[in-house]
Amino acid sequence: MDQSQLAMVVPRRYLLSEPPSAPVMASSCSQALRHHVCKSSRILRIHLQKSYRSFALNSAADQQPAVSSPEEIVIPKKKTWSKEAVLQALASAVKRDPTASDSRFQDDPYLTPKTSSEFKLFSLSQESGRNAAKYFINTYPKYFQKDYAQPHIPCLMPETLEAQIEEASEAALIERIRMRKVKAAVDLYDQLLQAGTSVSLDVTNQLLDLICFCGDHDPAQENVPEQRNEETEDVQDEPQAKKGRAPKASGLLKATWKENNNAERIFALLSEPNTHSYSALIRGMVKYGAYSKAFSTYTDLLNNRLKADVQTFNALIIAAPEVKEKYNEKWELIVDLLKQMAEQKVKPNLLTLNAVLKALRRCGTLGKSQAFPVISEMKALSIDPSLASYNHLLTIFYKTGATIQGQTDILQEVMNEVSGKSFTAQDPDDAQFFITAMRICLDTKDMEQAYRVHELLGVGENWRLLGNDFQQNIYYARFFSLLCMMENIDVMLKWYRDLVPSVYYPSSNIMRDLLQALDTDNRLDLIPQIWKDIKQLGHANRQNLVEELLILMAREKHNQEVQESFAECALDIKKIYDTGDRGKVLLSWTAGSLSDLISVLLAAHRRQDAWEMLKLFKTHNRVPSEELLNRFLTCVKEAGEVNQAVELVQISAGFCLPETPKLIQRVQQEFELTEQQRNMLSDLEIQTFNSD
Amino acid sequence: MYRRLLININQVRNRFIHTHNTRLTLPSTKCKERESFAPNEVNAEVNTDGQKNTEMNEGTDISNATLTSQLETEPVVKPEDSKQLEKTKSGKESLLELLGAMKVEVTTVRKIRPSKTPRMSESESSNIFLYFSGTLNPALVAAVSAAASTLPNRHQAESELLKQLRKHEAIPDTQRRADLGHIIADMKVGKRPNGRSNVRPTSQISFDDDGKGYTQDKGITSELGVRRRKSPFTSKRLNLFAAGAEQDTLSDLGPTLWDIDLANQIVQGTNQMPRNGFEEMIQWTKEDKLWQYPINNEAGLEEEASVPFHEHVFLEKHLDESFPQQGPVRHFMELVITGLEHIYWFRDYFRQKEDVLKEAEA
């Protein structure tokens, strides 16, 4: 063993060139070699296996004895793993659990959202809790100085929000720029200039960047609790959610480029502005809507014999549709800009071409003719289109609201291009693709492409590009509408059970679509099950949804079992009508809903429950229909309840229904009445006659 | 139930479109090539109406093959479909529909629906009319005279049309169909600048379901078969940039404010929520909130990594001031900081004491 260990230390080359005249040594060496091989890394083993395999192949082919010299073992380079490598491998082994709620709610089962409003509420409160904590830490840093973490975790420590360097110097200016304090930085810059201190061009450019980026306003405090945009898809769904919406970036959007603002002033002070200075100015102007000014600044840049950079061109392409009226003028301007880019040897990037495609969306029919050449140009420059590019493409060919004219093939072509690819986010518009594609599928009623779109969503990290919760909601709403419309109910329900409610909380409209799909496929027997979901999803207070459900249940005759479950469901619905939420009545009875409910109960031979319901007509000032009373009477007759029949006539008379005489006649003919009842009925007959 | 019917229709139609799309992608892509990717702009619409002619300010001549191929491949309008379409029919669309109807009548029906505006602007387009009708239907004769009335030399035109019509009668069915391509080829095809109305021209011009006509024109299709699989993604490029041209890079000063903002926008736009506990841990690791999961033996030794090895080995500098410069303490400490010496010292020590040890029988 000693020997072999020793041999291990001996370089391999030496071992291999060992003369065969030392058999003992050789055997120990081979032992050592085996040992060595065992200890070597996995990759080395693979390498060995490969070489053995190729060796075996060679010998088999040559039909020669194996005397070839042992293969050179190449020690592979050290593989450096990212620090998340192990976690990534573990995470990739975890599959989505269709019965679990979103991962962020799993800490506390009590806070598992059941409805979309709860989902919004809980996720936003989680977010705002984090923001509040951060706000306090940053506002009162002195209370949060104790550093428990070992090793130190910088991101848990309070951020310094106050400038540390007091005296007027370039370092202080850089600090203020870094902290995005626009006003302070501009003031300091002026101070420096007045004191005669020169500021380097780089720092001035950074200052220009800051001013242009912020539009000459101090940006809103970042740690002020902020929400993502939470526009509800169907407003009727969530009226109270609108109140909670934060002001967002609305203030920022309103800000416009002001004549002679600090950026322009400082820019004018520059003796020799360079490309960066111009770039900052032009980008700022485009960002804050001074489009034609941006173009004149660009002309200025050319006059100064400077070249623009790719970002400048990108900004100008974004601005191009704004400065021209006609479609062809817009496009000509863009082509002109692209030509100038080529002349100035500026290589376009993905954002350039996405900007071109986005501009083409506003170029009318030109878009359709030019979009594909633009994509081809991208590919020729070996720029892979991102999902945003495809999104623009689809939007060009399928305009919202316009009727679809046999352009299914474009979506198909796009899907052929993207299928199976994993995308990473490179453009803020990337997250629009899935929504757009699904909208088109819905518009063209193309189930096949919808499945392909959905499949693409599952590839790699593509799910990230579906966007935030709001966008996910839209996407799934469209997917489900399409499923309800086009798929048979079994497939539809398979999707439904897979996605609801773990990733999607359907709106009441989607639930109505689902009911209609049940109707279409004659699976109304599933209604009680769906009703449970409706209750769970918080749509039980939607009058039109509940009424639709009642209509569907009452419409046709089913077998006894189904009727029984319908009756249970109907009684459950009645409870919702009765209780209301916190004393507030959510649903109000209509004649239709009452009679539907009674019909359901009668069909299940629940005469007593139905009788109770019948009384509600009076309490809620609704009038029952003739048909319902007749049906009721038939049911009463089956049970042979003479008293109830007479009572029914009395109720009818109480509503002064024109059909009362007929009912009286029926009762007189079909029931065996006592003398007293007979008298009562004839009295009623006279009364109704008189009232007529 | 009406909804159900609609759904069924849609399903049927979609299936239908699909089969046709897969089978017959060639012509449309070909059109795309020629017509710069706006196949739907090209109305396969014959200028049978003078009024319409003036309307089309961008009348484009389309080449023979393009149009024929498009006509060849148009799927037959499903009865349900046309029913659906009829609902939203205006004057122009009825004209289109007329065309569609005519096409169907090539071999099967010998009747023609009279046009609401039967004026013809070009004699060649009225030829089409005759072709489709076959026999000298009185309605057709009326249409001919109506068409001729729009032309300057009315009587001549009429007689010419009728002559053509009778001549046509003699032509056998198959040849007639073969000729159809040429006639359609000579037609002017209107191109409307704006999006068309809600009726798809593709479904308007329908094809015979007896299949004979199709095989007749197969020559053209197969001739163009080479380009069948061409997708629009392989179209011509703009050719503005030279491929492979490298940008002379400007001095890079690290990410600017704009770059940070872009990255921020991208992050905001995408879903960054972890889907499971591991992903959350990844997020924490990225934020440096979590001690990284060990991936090798040096995990967590970041501080040590900055200490060179000799600082672990040569420890003399620690003896400088706080210890006497010489004497037994100094000697002892020197041995302490050089561990190996220490061992030798003990070896020597015990060797010296060997006799004593032997005496003690240890």
C-alpha cells in the first residue's frame, strides 16, 4: 500500500514510461493508476470511458490486437460553479404543485388567498410590509446600526440617504449624482463653477445624465411604498381595488421637458460637448416628450462633426413616429436614421430594431410590408430577436379591434420560430408577448396555436416573461375564454383543475363562460361542483352569474340524482341571498331567480322547501308566473295536498294574477274539496271577477 | 344553442383553414414575396365595376402566376361560413360574393346570379363572366349588354362579347378550365390601400369541389413548389447595415444611469417571484442575504483567501518586541514558531536521555 501511495505521487508520465522489465513495480503502478483513476473527477472518468470506447472501436475496425499505447489523459480545466449552482439544480427538480398556492403565501396557511382580491391584498401587503420596514430603517439609521450578521450583510444595513461630503468639490458632486439628488447636484455644480473650479467632462456628463434622466426633477423617494400597476381587468370585478392604487409614476409621466432647463443650461456651458453629452440630452428630450427638439439637437451634433452612439439613435427612432404625420414619412425618417447609423459605423443592437418594429406599429400598412425585412436585417446582423420583437410583429399584423383576415399563418410562423426556445428578458416589452399571442389565439379562435403558446411558456425560464400578476391574469383569462369556447368540457376541466386556483383566479366572466361550456357539452350535472368553486372564488355575490346558474339548473329535466344535487345547490344559493355580507344584502331576489329556484326544488320533489320559497315572492314584492304556479299545482296534486292547493290559489289571488280563475278551475276539477274549501274558491272566483 | 352552432362552425372552419394552410402554403407565401408581404392587401378581386376601378388608386398589376395560384388554392366556402358572411353584406361584398359564386359554377351549376351592378369596365373581365356561365343564359346576355353599355362602342362590344361567348361554348370543359388561368392572369387586380372590410377575400373565391379543375392547374403549382416552404422569416432584408461590421466602441465608463434604468424596467416587467423555496434561496443568495451553499472546499474562506501562505509559515515577525532578544525564552519561542524544529528537539532530547529511560525500563 505504501508503494502504491508513493506511486501516486510519481507523475503519470513517469508511470506510463516505466520499462516492462520491472513487473512488480509495474503491477503496483497499475494499481496506483487504478487508484488514481478512481479518485479522479467524474469528468476524467468520462474522458477515460470515451477513450476506451474509441479504442475498442478502433481495434474492432482494424482487427488488430490491442497493443496501442495508453491514451493521454487530459486533466480537465477547473470548473467554476456559480454560487447558486447547487440551488439551481435543486430548484429545477421541483415541479409545480397544482394544489398549492403561490410560493409567497406558503409560510402562513391562514393567509392562503382564495379569491383574486385576497391574492392582491395579501401579496401587496407583503410587499408594502417590506417597503415599510425598509423605509423605517433608512429614515432612522441610527437605531439600526447593530450588525448581527457574520459575515456582514450589506443589504440589511440602512442606506445612507444624506450626503456625507460637505465641502464643495468634485467628489461631493459625484456623491450627489450617485445618490440621484438632482437639485443638490446642480447647485453644487454652479457653486463649483462660480468658485472657478473646473469639473471634468466625464463628471459633467454624468450630471447631464442624471438631470436628463430625471427630467430636471428630484425623483420620488424610492422607498416610499410603491405598488405595481394594479388595474383590474374587469372593473366591475373589483371596484374597491381602484381606491388603493398608488399614485405610481404618474407624476413622472406628467413631467415634460422645459425650455432652458438645467440640462440645457449646463450643456450650453460646455465648451466641447462630446457624444456622451449629446446622448444624454437627446435621450432626456425623448423621454420627456420634446421630440422635435431631440432631432434639432441631433442636427447640432452632426454639425459639430461628432458621431452619435447607438442609444441616441434608439431614442431618435422612438421619437420618429411622433414628429411626422404620414405613415410613409415616418418610415422614411426611420430608414434615414438607420442609414446614418450605418454611415457612422454604429452597430445597431436589439433595442434599435425593437424600436424600429415598435415604430412600424404606427406606420399603418407599411408595417406589414416592412416588418419582416427588419427582422431579416436583425438576423443578418446576428441579433436574435427577443420576444418583444415578435410581440411587435404580431401587433403589426393583428391590430386590436380590427377583424382578423386569414392571418393565422403569421402567428403560426412566429410560433414556428419561437417554439421550444428559452428566452431571457432583454427588452421591457418582452413581457407583452404572451398576452398578445394569446389575444390573437382568442381572436382567431385558434386552439392549436394557443396550446403552442402555452407550451412555450413552460420552456426554460420563459414563465418569467409572462410578466406580473396583472398580466398573468389577463393571459389566463384569455386562455380560459378560448378553452371554454373551443374545447370539449373534459379537456377544459382538466386545465381548470390544473390552473385554478393555484395560478389563476377566474373572474366571474370566465365562470360564466365555463357555465356556457357546460351547457354546450350537456354536462350541466357538474353545476353543483362549479357552484362550490364560484363560492370559493368569491363570485357568489354576482347576481348575473348566480341567476345564470339558476336558469341552467331549472331549464331541463335531469335524472333524480342530479336533481337532488341541484336542489342542495339551490338551497345553498338561497342561503347566500338570505345572509348577505356583514348585514349588507348582496343579492336581491328577482321573479326569475325565485321561480327558477322553486322549479329546481320542485323537480327534486322538495315541495316543502319550495313552499317556503313561494312565500318569498310576497316578502320581496315579486310576482310569480302562471307557469310556475301551474307547475306547483301539479306537484301539489301529486302529493294530494288539498289544503296547499287552495292556499296556492289564494296566493295567486293575492297577486291579482289574471290566471287565477284558471287555477281555481283546475283545483275545482282536479282535487276533492271539502264544502268549506269549495265555498272559499267560489268566493275567490267572484273576487277576481269583480276586480277585473 | 345558437352559440353552440357558432362554435361548431368555427371549429369546422378552423380545421378547414388549417388543412388548407398546411397543404397549400405555397401560393400565399409566393404572393407575399411578390407583394411585399401583404397577401391580404391583394384583393383577388376582379375589376368588374367601373366605380370600383376609380376607387382603387393603387391598382397593381399582379403577375399571372401569383393570382392563379391564389385562386387555385382557395378553399371552398363552407355553406355555414357563407351563411355567416351573408349577414354582413354590402354592395361591394355582394360583388365579391358574385365572383365566388361564379367560380363554383365552372363545372357544376350553369346559372349565374345577376349582379346588382353589372357594368363592366373591361371586356376581358366580362370574358370571365362568359367563361363561368357556359350556356347563353338570358340573364347573361342581359349582363353582357349592360356591360357593353359602359363601353364607348356599345354595339361592337356587345357583339364581340356574345361572339366570344358562343365560341366559348364550343370549348370543352377541361380546356376551358385550363384557359381560366390565362384569363385571370390578364385581369387587373385592385389593391386597396387600407384594410379590407370584414369579409375575407380568400374565402370568397372558392374552388370546385369536384377536384378536376384543381388537377388541371397543377402544373403551375408544382412549378412553384420549390418555394413552398419559404417562411416570411427568410424574407429579403433591408440591407442597410453591413453584416459583421464592428462598432468602434466608445470608452466605456461602466453602466450609466440609463443602463441601470433599463435593467430596472426589465426586472419590473418580468415575474421575479420565486416559485419554490429553492428559488427563494437563490434570490437571497444573489442579494447576499444568505450564506452561499458550499460548492467546493473553499466555501466561506473568502477572508483567508487574502492571506498568503508565508504568513502562516514564517512567524518570526511576531517575536520581535514582546520577547527577549536572547536566552532560553527566546530559544523556546523560536522552537514554538517553527513546529518542525520542535519535534526534532524532543527527538534529540529523548535520545540524550536514552540511558535514563532504559534504566527506568520505560
